[in-house]
Amino acid sequence: MKKEEAKSFFTTEQEKEIVAAIKTAENQTSGEIRVHLENHTDEPNLEHAKKVFEEVGMTKTELRNGVMFYLAVQDHQFSILGDKGINEAVPSDFWDNIRDVMVGHFKAGDFTKGMVEGITMAGEALKKYFPHQGDDDINELPDEISKS
């Protein structure tokens, strides 16, 4: 059986669908959303995802309202991380429903739908705490999927 690779985990069309979901979600909130894929980590998933969060610049938003969906494809593990501004504003179980919906799609083998739905839900949920700033809202981070 061929090992899954982060660089080819999603097809070009699937990546376009995920990036479109990011753009749509970001039109509802001043929050910044990113997706990052890796093959494998030897560290606990969440611990490693926190390091990647810093490495890809998620803490560089003015309101500290970045969200990263991290997926280690060969480990079949993922994490959703919010930056300091989000975590200070939202309830402690804020990500649980989004995670549960994503897990349902992932277990069914539909990773694209899981990512798109998770991103969409994050945008909807964040608009309450970090509404879109209209013409003053700047896209502070790239929308493309990052991979390492």
C-alpha cells in the first residue's frame, strides 16, 4: 500500500475547493484561517502543531485571531489551533463541535469535505467574536495550503 504524502494528499481541484472555503470564511470574519499538511511527526500531534503554528506565521495577525487546521496525513492525526486572541474570547469547548464534524467526514474517507466543512464552521463561529471589518479588513496571511 502506497504511503500518503502531504504534497499530493489533495488533488489540485480539492485544494481549490479548500482555498475557496478559506476565502469565503474569511469574508465573514477578521480571523485568518490556514491549512497545513505534513507527512508525519514524531512528537505528539498537538505539541507539534503548536510549533508549526508559530513557524507558518499564525501569531502575526494584529488581533491574534488566526486559526490553523493541521493534518499529519501518515499519522491520521489532526489539530485545530486558535491564536491567543481567539482563545481568550471563546468558550473552552469552542473547537469541539467543529472537530467532531470533521472527524465524521475523515472517518468516512472524505477529507476534502471534512476540511471544507470545518473551515466553513470556523468562519461562521468566529464572525461573532471577530466580525469582518469591511473594506478595512486586510488578508494578513496566505490562503493557500502550506505543506512541509
